[in-house]
Amino acid sequence: MSEPVIVLGAGPAGLAAAACLKRRGVEPLVLEAGPSVASSWRRHYARLRLHTVKQQSHLPGMPFPRELPRYPARADVVAYLEAYAARFEIAPRAGETATRVRADGEGLVVETARGAYAARAVVVATGQNRVPNADALADQARFAGTLVHASSYVDGAPFAGKRVLVVGAGNTGAELALDLLEHGARPTLAVRSPVNVVPRDFLGMPTQLTSIRLLSRLPRAVADLIGRLVGWLAFGNLARLGFGRPALGPLSAIERRGRIPILDVGTIAAVKRGAIAVRAGVARLTEGGAVFVDGAEEAFDAVVLATGYRPGLEALVDVPGALDGGGLPRDPLGGGAHANLFFVGYRTVATGHLREIGREAEAVARILARSRV
């Protein structure tokens, strides 16, 4: 017997898709690889907070509690997702890892370690950050100190008093450098290529709201100019601090390269006072430290790889033409390589990832409800 709709993932995207479907009279089967809802959020580092305001980050049909701060903490988000699943009576089959999604005529088949499920439609919502990037640094095996990927990092307590190199100057790398400092470590941030940096809040206004209300309505060149100006007014010349000057402005970098700017929550101030060092990209590791591309060499006790994540859809979606050359969905709302294959949560936008998830989930649910799967 075929399931009408299978949703893969019980994180924010999967829960939003399931709730929107249920509200339109479609009862989906939700499969979750982890032991519970919000499995990935439970594994994030302890210091993490949303970079987007709670009023624009809730899922469809249920706002964040009023008493929470503007930027909810990791534990707040986990509690919210648990409450969201309870509110909409979403009970995923936990520990059910999907290994392959393939076409079967007009329908689809989801293969898991436990068996196979036939479905009229599948919504893939396994997350942008499902697979840690495992790209190794040159001579990484030579390093004799502690080396961890950010996916295994909890907090800076184990690194107190140690010289720690953080490789990767995205939001995760910038925050982990600050977290290490706050736990008594001596962090250095390696910046391989120029990166846009904007304040999370400017003149009391969250950057996300500025993007939604103003920048998204302006010509891209004008929006980029304003974004650069805000960064300069907030921080001064970041190139002098080692962050360079990107060829693309903040909005264009998101649209054309999927690269979110650093939304600063204190790292730049720590760099300015000399508490966090900034170095060029890493050329190679040594037994006791690192050599940088500018030829400088330093000793480190530990290295944290904040080298990012990827969706890993190539290993999951076995439907020819469904993914583009970068491994992202060509047609998130169906109608492409397979009319009944949908994706939620894989677009990178300036106006907020969780906000975009809600909009995509509503759109998918509308289509599937109309098709009466």
C-alpha cells in the first residue's frame, strides 16, 4: 500500500511541511534519521542563538512564546520544535534513515535500512547542513594536537588555556572563536578568502528586518552598497583586521554564491582589542601548529574545523535531473524531473532561513492539497 506523502526529516523544514500538509487535510508519514524531532538542533554548539528575530523565524501556525528573547537560544529552539510537533500531532518514525529516493512511474520509493516505502509524493526536508564538510587540510594527519570539526564542538571549556586555531570564517567560525575566548582559550581565526561582515543589529534594528523591509525592494547594486556602508559604519575598515574586501556585496554574495555574511555578535570587537587573532588561510598543518599562506608559522594546541556543511542530496536523491551541478534542487516545488518530488529548506536567502522554510512549506502543501494525493 502506498503512503500518500512521505516527508523526510523532522527538523524545522520537515515539521513545517508536515504541519502545513495536515492543516490542508493531507496526513503525511514523517521519517526521521535521528532519535527524535530536532535531532540536529540538539547537537549544535551550546552558545548558538538564532541570528534572525523570533517574530520572523517561527514555523507556520505557531509563534515562538512571548517570553523568549528576540534571538532564541538553541535550547529554546529545541523546546519550540518539540511543542510544534505536539501541537500538530506530528509523530515521526524516529531512527528511520532514508538511504535512497527513486522514481517508480508517477510515484516514488523511499528506501531505508528497515525497508522500502512507496509514496505518491515525497517532500525532502533533511536540511542544508546534514553532512559536515570533511575536506582535509594539507598535512592534517601530521598535527599532534586536538583536531575536531565544528559538528563535534559543544563549548570551549575543554580548550581553556590552550592556543586554538579556528579554520573557517563563516558565522560558525566567528562564533566559536568568541566562545573559545569566553572559556579562557587563546583563539586565532584563519580567514581564507574575503568575507562580508555586518552587525546582527544596527542602530537598534535587526539586520534581518532591514533586509525584509528595505534591501529586498531595492536594486541589487544599491542594496549591496547599503550593506557595505553599514558594515563600515559599524566596524570601520575590516580589511585592515584581516577580513579583506569581498568582490561581491552582502546581498549578491548570498544570491550568487550562497554565502551568508558574518552576522557579528561580538567577534569583531574582540579582534579589535587583540583578544582574537586573525590570520590568512592555512597552507598546511605541522606537528605542532600551522603554516599560513602568507608564510607565517605558529604553534597551536588544537584546531577546530569550522569548514561548513552540505545537504548531501547527491547520495540520497536518485532521480535524474532533480539536482543541479551544485547538488541542490532544480525544482523545489515539483514539476521538474519528477512531478511529485518536492524539497523544503535548501534555499539561501537574505531574509532568514526559517522564514523561507515556512513560505516553502506552505507552497508545497498548497500544491499537494490541490492534487489530492
